[in-house]
Amino acid sequence: MTRTAAELVETTTAKLAPDPQANPLVPLIARGEASRDTLATLALEQHWVIPADRRAFLHLAQRAKEEPEAAAFFEMLAEGEALAGPKLEAFAAACGVDAPRTEAYEPLPGCQAYPAYVAWLALNASPTDTVLAITANFSAWGGYCERIARALRAHYGFKDEACAFFDFFAKPAPELDRKATAAIQAGLDTGFLNEELAHGYGRLLQNYEAMFWATLGQLA
């Protein structure tokens, strides 16, 4: 029996669900045990990730000439990264990060492996395959953001503006989900989707994201 896009997203997300032990930092933040300097480093690393991912998503949208549903998905992702940028600045300011510190900061290789791989996907992978890989990966990211936003208010005294970056990614995104499902269904219908490759891309994304959190966890 032919699977639908929604069923494929569900099974792929379940297969690629991260090991709960793969993220040592979010539980520390959730308990209020991570230092403010670690939170500042999280902000500084995201300062590199957000614009890099936005450019990668725009490039994927431009490459998807024969995959318009995938192009629409990546255009919406790029818009989201643009909206997240100012919210990140508010979080960084609450962590005590100013412009000179941002300019002088040298990013950590373990944290930047994820956006580097997203850029690799933008150059090398099929846009539709990448839709499935990224959609499966994002389910864990949203949950992390929800826990961080809650903890920043409860344990660190951050105001809503300083938590808005994490609130943004924690919120359900039904329109983005709809675009992802449409892109994946189109890929199934037209043969553009290679499930094996998409699964491999998603596995690497999850591992690079785990590396991001593990790297920061070593600082906490």
C-alpha cells in the first residue's frame, strides 16, 4: 500500500528521534543549573547559525525549479530565520552579550558543524529529499526551544522579549507543516523523493545537532 506524505514524515521522525542523552545542555537549563555565560555562548553560536541557515534555505529554494512545493517550503523557512534574527539579539542582550563581544567571538567547530552540513545539503542534495530530512529534524528542535523558554522565565528571570527567540521556534507552525507535506507528497508522486537519501541526510542532521548541544554542554 502506498504511503502518504504525512505517514512518511511520521515514520521518518520516529526513526530519527534523538537519544534523550544526546542533549546534555537543555536539561541543565531546564533545572536552572547552566551558567549565564553558557547561555551567552548559546546566543553567540546561534548568531552564526541563523544567517547561515537562511542563506542555505534561500539557495535550496532557488535550486528547486522543478520542485515548486519544495521551493515554497524553503522560502518560508528563510522568512522564519529572518524573523528570528532580531529576537535572537534580544536574548543575547539579556545574556550580557554586546556588539564588541559578538564581533570578537570565535565560533566552536562542534556547534557550527550543523549549519555547515545544511549548507552542504543546499549545494548537493535534492531539495525535496532535504525537506523530509529537515522536517524530521525540526521536531526535536521545537521541543528543546519550549523547555528553554520556560526555564529562562522560571530560573533566570528573563522577560518575554528575551525569550521570544525560543518562543518563536517552539510554537506550532501548521502552515510550514502543510508546505512540507505538500512538498513530500509531490516528491512521492513525481519520483523526485529518494527516501533512502533523505533518511541519511536526516540522520546526519540529528548527529550534528547532538554535537551542537554536546559542545555547549561541555562548557556548562
